[in-house]
Amino acid sequence: MNSTIEEEQVTMTETNPSADEQPIDGEPAAVRALAEAMLEEMRSLHALRSAPVEAAFKAVPRYRFAPEAPLEEVYSARDAVITKRDEHGVAISSVSAPEIQAFMLEQAAIEPGMRVLEIGSGGFNAALIAELVGPSGHVTTVDIDRDVTSRAGELLEATGYDQVEVVCTDASESLPGDDEWDRIIVTVGAWDLPPAWTERLAPGGRLVVPLRMRGITRSLALEPVDEHFEAVSSEVCGFVQMQGALGHDERLFLLLGKAIGLRFDDENAPADMRSLDGALATDRRVEWTGVTMSAGESFASLELYLAGTLPHFCLLATVPGAAAEAGLTEDDERQFRLAHVDDDAFAYLLSRKRDDGRFEFAAAAFGGGAERAAARMAEQIRSWDALRPDHTAPKITIWPRGATALPEGFVLDKHHRRIVLSWTERT
Ligand SMILES: C[S@@+](CC[C@H](N)C(=O)[O-])C[C@H]1O[C@@H](n2cnc3c(N)ncnc32)[C@H](O)[C@@H]1O
């Protein structure tokens, strides 16, 4: 999640258990201190906003849902505990970061007595939901991976949350039972929304889902309005990718051996990427934009703006050290992942600190048409800036695939839906 100029440095207070500290309710004293520090950090990150969600975090012992991990990792507010990797070492299952779990639960606005479906199991989040719905509610958690459902089921039982129903299924194809759900919370990165998720929402229901839009993931709280859905909130997040029928692979093009990659998440890669051959051997062109941000200010909406306006938008990935070695950055510059390909050139976002302490954005580019590619990106950065201060976050609406009467905005087509990002109509 690379959408603030300077990542905030947060220091975690670690407390070693001393002989005279007594455990509360069987909980090791070290856990208590780490859990308190984690909650404090989540409040300061504004991830934890309501008394019920905070009470749920206090009630559920997180360390018992990640018994294999060191306590400091388990209680790090911004880190997930990876519980399974694929044969290439890519994480495919985890207990999500507390910060993300908290803001998604806040987005879901769960009330006592509700029926809630969690897609993607880890155990801990389902236990938090069980606390929120209380004894009159119902929680089902589903996962495509039997190892994950077995583990989650055992951990939920061992911690006294055996009322949570755990089901193994590919949630993009079928959801258990025939009942409707007041809330569906998807805890795995989705590229599209299958019909099952919206058909099974109860009237007045809400779907919370981390949706990938050209590689940029936002956790959206979606509510139905006539035949479409509107996002009533949006949060920056990152998730392991969905497997099964809704799995969607990115297309990755490698430059300079394997040191630099351009990742396209939708069907928007140029037909022929060979035009970029030798691009990195050309001189770098940079257009400074005059658009500035203060340290710590979020530019999350710029990510979506560029994703919507640049036809061949992609994400630039570099192996450590490669950006400077390949000449992508110079001394005081920071390179971001936002990029686009423009015929025989590619451009990407840069920033550097100015004398007044603010950070200025630039578009840098390589290739035959580097000047043009940088100018196109710089133009969009300036037009995004013109929307500030009031127009930074787009209104996001989601329409059936066949819908033609759409609001004004950038349209991203998926297999089942059309997503519209509108900077003109705002929430
Ligand atoms: C981040 S983990 C879930 C974290 C969990 N909610 C927790 O307690 O923190 C994502 C899970 O989604 C599961 N998953 C991936 N694709 C799926 C699919 N199509 N249907 C159901 N589960 C899926 C993965 O197996 C993985 O266990």
C-alpha cells in the first residue's frame, strides 16, 4: 500500500513478561501488553472507530488463531500472519492484518442478530464477527481450501466459537444454503463480483469486498440502489488473490532481464509490447508537474484517477535496488508503482522533496516517445490536482454487465460487472 508520500513510522512497544505480572483470564501478560499497543495503534490509524468493533478485538484472543507465529508478529497492527504459501512461495492464505480486519468490520456496520457470511477463512475474523452479531446472530465462513477450513474450524472450536459454521467451497460459484445474508464480507482480493454475492444479499444488506481495479485494490462497502450498487465507503488495502472460478491472473511483462516488470490487471495491455524493446537504453525524460503533497498526505485517489484515464495503465514492479541501477530514479527521488505504456515508451510516477518541505510529483519515461509518454501522465496528474481539495475520491458504482445507461465517469469492464469511477458525481 504505497499511497502516502512517507509511510508513517510506528514504534511498537514490546513488553517482556516479568515475574510479578499475572495473566488475565489465562492470557499471558506479554499478550495483554502487545494487544493494548496494537489497539492503540489501530485507533491512531483510524482503523478502529466504534465501541463494538473495539470490544470484539478485546474479547477474541488473536494469538490463539496464529499459534505458529511469534507474538510480536501476531499483534503487529499492520501485518498479516501468512499461514499458507503456494509452490512458488506466494502467500495464498493468512490471518489478515488487524488494521484491515478492523476497518472492514467498521465498513460492514454489523449489528446484533445479523446473519453474516465471511468469504475467506482464518478463524480470527469469524470470531470477531461472532462477537458482533451476538448469540441471536449467525456467522458462516467459507474457504476454497480444505486445509484452511479444517484449521479455522479447529481453532474456532478450541476458543469457544463453535457456533460459527465453517464450509469448504469456491465462493465465486456457490454459497452455502439458500438463505440471504445481511452482510457478506469478502476477505480475499476479488477482480470481479460474481452474481451469487449480490443475489444472496438480504434487502438493506451490505457487501464489503476488496475489489481490484486495474491492479489497485480498494475495500468497498457496497449497497444496492435499484439495479446497481454504490460504494458508501472505500479503504486502501492489499489482499491475497482469489483462487477458483473467479481467479484472474495479471499479465506481467519483464524488462531488463527480470529486474523490472510491468503488470496489467485488465485487458488493457498494448497488443504488441515488443515496441518497448531497448526502451531502457534511451535517455530518461522527466516532466515535473508543480503538483505537490505534504508528507503523510494520501494520494490514493490519484492511483484510481491514473488507472481510469491512462488507457494502458499498469503497475511498475522492480526488484530491490533495480530502480536506481537502471536509472529509473536519481538521488533524492522516490519512484511509485503507477505507470503506463504509450506505444514505444513507458512512464511512471516519481516524487522528490522540495525546499519548502512539500513533495512534488513528476512523470518520468523511457523509450522513443518518452517525452510524449511523460507529458500524458503529467497532464493527468495536473487534471487530478485540479479536482482538489473537494474532488479527490471518486464515487464508485457497480452495474450489471449489460448496462448501457451509465453515469459519467471512467468505465472498467469486468466479466460480470461494469465499474464506474465518477469524479463528477460525488458521495
Ligand atoms: C486473507 S485469507 C482470509 C483471512 C481471514 N478472513 C481472517 O480471519 O483473517 C484469504 C482466504 O481466501 C481463500 N480463498 C481464495 N479464493 C477463494 C474462493 N474462490 N472461495 C473461497 N475462499 C477463497 C483463501 O484460501 C484464503 O484462505
